[in-house]
Amino acid sequence: MIGFARDQQRILLSFDRDHGDLIFGRAFAPPRAVVYLRLYPPNTETLEQILAGLMALGEKILDGQFTVISEDNMRQRALPGAS
């Protein structure tokens, strides 16, 4: 999925925390941006609210970032090679 998102210049949305290990720990070339949704369990209503909030903020806030979102928090770390 990382390679596909990178090749297509897409933002990767995932519930899988392994993407961070692959990018930061194993030096996989990152896609444009990664959003890791840390929701336990994934709740449709909460997910809809989070995605609507991200869309309202716009793509620029995500570009070049590994973003971790939980129900009550959002944090970001620059992706390797991001300017």
C-alpha cells in the first residue's frame, strides 16, 4: 500500500500502525502523507467526524507528515525527505 500511495501521489489512510515502522524504522520511501487512525474499536460515527474535520482543514496540513489521530488527539511527525 505504501508503494501504491507513493506512486499515485495519494494520502495513505490506515488503521495499521506498521506503516510507521516501515517508513521510519525500515526506510521505506514514504507516500505524500500518512494518516494513521488510532481508533479502538473503529467507530463509524467517530471516523466520519474525524474525516470531515480533516477535509475541512485541507490537504496541505497533511502533506509531508505522518499524522496520528485518536479520538481526542492529533499529532504529526515529518516524513523522511519532507521539506
